[in-house]
Amino acid sequence: MSVIKSDFREHPLRIIYDFLKIDAMLFMALVLLSLSGLMVLYSASGGNIDLVQRQCLRLLIGFAGLLVFAQIPVEQLRKWSLWLYLLGIILLLLVLAIGDMSKGAQRWLDLGFVRFQPSELMKICLPMMVAWYFSGITLPPSTKSIVIAFAIVILPIILIIRQPDLGTAILVTGTGLFVIFLAGISYRLIAILLGLMMAATPIFWNYLLHDYQRGRILTLLNPERDPLGAGYHIIQSKIAIGSGGVYGRGWFDGTQSHLDFVPERSTDFIFSVFSEEFGFIGASILILLYLIIIVRGLVIAANAQSSYARLLGGAISLSFFSYVFVNIGMVSGLLPVVGVPLPLISYGGTSMVTLLAMFGVLMSIHSHKKLLGH
């Protein structure tokens, strides 16, 4: 047995994984998911090789970022947390002041050599900041500490909602709230907060939501109320998912997607294309791959050796789950359409690079724990 264990440790792939400070299971799952995304993107785009090549370039940049973050010690990331958060706030303020307008929203910064969406960066900066704050106090936190943590979360959310970008605001909120939840917030306080949120619903509905956002929620509750208007896209998306059956229609053979019934089929609604072409079995395998990534991330977080690493790793894993849940729930009619891409499958730029950087942080947590173990 000792000989087998020694041979495994000396395996070339194992040596490479250790040298790059990456977790083999998590890395391979991410690679398989990315390859699946390229395959379905090629079909969803009607064989647009240029689109696939741009996606490949973004994946290469994202995985390069993953490897870079994997080399940075967790303690160093903790020291950078406050400064990265403040940088993110400054960038969000710049978006509101001089950001590019696109489709009625002001979400982008164009620096000449690069154009990016600063709100995406808060998906990693915010949980790092909240985890940094909790790492300096005794856990479970007091009510005062939780209030301060909520203030840290709310500030960037207000700036993102002003753009407006409800989908990203919801996801960024989740990254911060997951850290607060993992820090040990009491169930009594959770109940109080839920009550306050319910009480504030009329204010949120009347004063914070735009007309088109209220329309999306009403469409979710009853898409058939306007089947040729607001409800058309979600109805067509559900038809596409259902028409895939058990085995799917086959790659490039989806009728709903290739006849332009499914909207945004390369981005937000790409799961509908995947389900139509590969059916229930294909969709189940895709979801299983997501679950492997989420569970492995939670295991890495649970085995971390500092409160900062545990809180941050857990929040990253749960945030990834929320991205998957929101997108699949959105295209299947369970949640409002909020413009959230399917992680590593949808065509995208800043969001993909940020997401892979987050997994680089998880790799760092894994390798840091391993080095301490030696």
C-alpha cells in the first residue's frame, strides 16, 4: 500500500498539480465545463467560429488568472482585501460618472486598451472584504459586527443598482451575505432580517425597481398574460427545454434555438439550447458537473486553517451555486429574467475572468492548507 501511495505522489500529473498549486479534481471539472461551453456555444451561435475563438481567448485569460491567484498565499490575499474593496468602490463611482452607456444601462468602463464591467469585480472583492472584517473579530459575531458587515455589503450594491443592473446586484449581494451567514449569524436574527425585508418589499417595488424589472416579475408569475410580448421569451425557453426530451435532438439539431425562437441563445439562455440538443440526460450530466465543483469547493473551504480562508472559500462555493441556480431557474420559468449568464457556458468576458479568478483563490486556500500540513 505504501508503494502505491508513493507512486501516486510521484506521478507526473501529480507533480505538475503540486507545482502549480492547484487542486486536480476542481481544475479538471472546470476544464470539462469550459469545453462543454465551447461545444454548445459553437452550436448556439450557428457555427460562428469567430465567437468561439473569442471565448477561447477569454478562457485562456481566465485560467491564467486562476493560476496567478493560486500562487498568492491566503495571508497575502487577506492583507489586500481592504484595498481591493476600496478600488472596486472607486471603479463603481467612475462608472456612474463616465461609464459607457449600452442598452439603457451605464455599466462599463472603457480605458482605451480594455473595456470591462467593474460590478463583476465586486463578486470577488466584496466577499474578501467581509471575510477580512470577520477575521479580525471573535466569532460568532455580535449584532454590532453584523450591522457593520451589512453596511459593507450595501454600499457597492447601491452603486450597482444605480447603473441599473439588478441581476449582478443580486449575485454580488449573495457573495457578501454568504460570508455573513457562514460567520455564524443566529437564526433569530435571520428571522428578523427576513421580516424586515418583507416589510420593505413595497418600498423596493415602488421606488427601487424600474418598470421593466417589475414587468419581469409579473411575467414570471404569469407569462401567459402576454404570450406574444413580455412572456414570449420565457415561454419559448421552456418549450426548448421540454422539446429535448430524454436524449435530446442532437448537436446543431435544436429547432427552437436555430429557428430564432430562443432569445440570447449564446448568453443568458444557452441552457435552453443545451437542454434541447442534449436532452434530460445531457442537462443532468451538466448539473452533476456543477455539483462536483460546488462540493469540492466546500470541502476545500471546510479544511482551511484560518477563519478568513474558511469564510471566503465557503462564500465562493455558495456564490457559484447561486449563479447556476439563478440562471437555470430563470430560463426554466422558476425565477424572473434578470440577465445572469450560465457560469463557464455562456458567452461572456469580465464575468468569466472574475469567476475563474475566484476559483484561483480556492486553489490558493487548498495549497496553503497543504503547505502548512507539511
